[in-house]
Amino acid sequence: MERQYHGCVACSGGTHRCGGGKTEWPELVGAKATVAREIIERENPNVKVHPIRCHTPRIMNCCCNRVWLDYDDVHGTVCAVPRVG
């Protein structure tokens, strides 16, 4: 079942107080986006992965329960290091 994305209470007020867990995945650049999403959510169950095409504008607020997963829509591969934020 798809998890709901909720605003980040820990980051409200400009204070970044993330829980534990892995926060970036440089080893996933070039991997299939579908596989990368599974890995990220398994390695840090506190985050929700949000796939987004490379070079697409996004909201710029930082949130410790979100990972933007930039992917190349031609090849379906990760094109930037996924990071919590």
C-alpha cells in the first residue's frame, strides 16, 4: 500500500532535526529508478521517495522525510544523487 506523504514536523520552523537513517545514495546514480526507490525506502523507512524527471522544477523546502529521485525518462535511470531533503 502506498504511504501518504505528510509535511515534515521535524523541519518546521527552519530547524532540521532528522531522525536516524541513511541520508544519501550516490551508489544509485545510473541504477533503474524503480530499483533505486525500493532500496532507498528499505534503507531508510522514515522517508518517502518522490520520483521526478531530471531538470524538472520542484519545491525547494527541505524536509527530512522526503527524497527527490531524479530520473532520466528515456532510460528510466537515476541521474543525480538521491538525498534526503
